[in-house]
Amino acid sequence: MAKGLSPAGKKAIFRFSVLTLAALALQGAYPLLFLLEGDGAVLLMVLLTYVLLPAAALLLPCWAALGGAHPMAACLPVGGFSLLMSVAPAWMGLLCLLLSLIGAAAGQEWQKRKKG
């Protein structure tokens, strides 16, 4: 990291990095599920697509924006990756992008209210 970066800037970079890695891990789980067989694989695919991905799209950008990351940058990893790389239906990618925008805006507003 840069030498003259403030602690708040380091915190924002760390949270954005964690957000990006979590988004990549969520999208990277899809090919692994195709290796499984049976009803368990279908259940895991449904859980990942319709529960875990939307929850992550809402909560992770909120957490990153609360830590100081810019909200427009915080909404892109989960929402954008789910729209571009996902095996899920296209409407789920759009929903995740919308949830990411809402979560990032909520995190920014929460941070403003905490500061006073």
C-alpha cells in the first residue's frame, strides 16, 4: 500500500479487496457445483443462486461502503460479476445489481450518520 495513505484509506482498500474476492469466490462456486451429481447439487445451486448471491449482493457492498469504499465502486463487484459471469438467469443478475446499488447507498448513508 502507499506510504502516505491514511488509516481510513487503508481500511477502505481492505474492505474493497475483501468484497472483490468474495464476489469472485461466489461466482467461482458455480463451476464446482456442476461437478456434483444428484439432488444435493440442485439444492446447492438453488441455495447459491436464490439465497446466498442476493444476500451477498445486499450485505457486502453495504459493509464495504460503511468502511469507506466509494459506493459506486462497492456495488460493481457482486452485482457486476453476477450479471456478467453468472450461470443464473439474467433477471437474477439484474436483481443482484440493484441490490448491490441499494446496499452500497445504505452503507454510505449509515457511515454519514455515524460521523454525525
